[in-house]
Amino acid sequence: MGDFSNKTKGIYFIKVTTKNGAHTEKLIIQ
């Protein structure tokens, strides 16, 4: 946790900061 993007077994966990300062975590499976 805390890393901007982590790659684990084809799973990308990206933490995005929105304009209002909220943090949104996106889970991308490729």
C-alpha cells in the first residue's frame, strides 16, 4: 500500500487523486 501503481500477477492497482482531493483506487485486471 502507498505505491502509485503495483503490478502483481497481471493485476494493476492504481491510486488516482481526483480534483477535489479525494483518493480513488482503481483495480485493473489485464
